[in-house]
Amino acid sequence: MIALDLLAKAHGAVPVLGALSLQVAPGEVLGISGASGAGKTTLLRILAGLDSRFDGQISLPARRAIVFQSPTLMPWRSALDNVAIPTSCTPAEARAMLARVGLQGLEDRFPGQLSLGQARRVAIARAFVGRPEALILDEPFASLDAERIDDLIALTAALITETGAAVVLASHSAHELATLAHRQLRLEGRPARLVQP
């Protein structure tokens, strides 16, 4: 379960997020939309436990993972190492998860040898290999063509079902949100608050 009761979040003297509350149950996907600069990434960093400088309270599971807007892979490490090293999983576990996301045979390739879609699959494998209880997705399918997006959405949905993670997905894409999210909220205003879309 993810539970946040936020009173306020500012960057210096600039208010970014106003009072808002949300809860995400295990196995549920909450979609968050909003204009660029509305505060989606700020909210996701709080929900991922990466930013504790806010007024309010949060309750997060111990096992958490995040998939960023870019794959954020270590360019000097293989796909296998990009899954195994940050998560401390075994090479066998990393290899099995890479196979699960369709990258069998590409484990020894470096990020520069992978397409963007393949790099995103490595990032998804890294997120799911530890069977997270909470998963934060920050526009994880950006810059992919429609066919690749649909493939990755289907894969992500299957992995969410398998892990039972509580998931928050931020996206500009109505298609991604409608396909993957069980319910949706939108960030609006300055400071931003969550409203029904």
C-alpha cells in the first residue's frame, strides 16, 4: 500500500504541490496526468521515497522500484549487470528476468548496442526483478512507436499482476493511462492539487 497525506511541497520559495492525499492498494495502478511542469515528477519522487523534504506524511512498502523517463542505464555495464548490480539479485535471476522481458540472448550487450525499446525493457526488468511492493513509473514508454508501446504496456501489466505491486504511473498519453491504469487523477493548479480528470 502507498499512502500519502501531503500538506505542501516547495522548491525553495516556489510552491509546487498543495495539499493532496492518495492511496494505492496492492495490485492497483493509479494513473497521474497533468501538463508539463505541473509537478508530476516531483510527486513521483516523493512517492518513490527519493524526496523527503515536504510537509506531510507518507507510508511506503520496503520494496520499491522506479522506472524513469529515460532508461538510466550504466553505459559501461552490460544489460545483465544493469539489472543485477543495482538490485543485488543473482546473475541467474537477472538473466531470467531479461528473458521474461524478451531480451534473451542480449544479456551481454551494452546500452549503446541496444535500441531504445530494448533499453526500456532492461529498465523494466531491473524494476521487477526484486518483486517490488510499490512501483513508480514516470513516463516509462516515452518516445516509442505505438506498436512498441502496446507491447511494453502488455508486458508491464502482466508483471504488475504477477508481483501485486501498488503502482503509480505518470504519463501524458491518454492511451497509456486508459490501457494500464485502474483509475486516474490529474495534477492542476499552482501549487498543484489532484483532481478528477
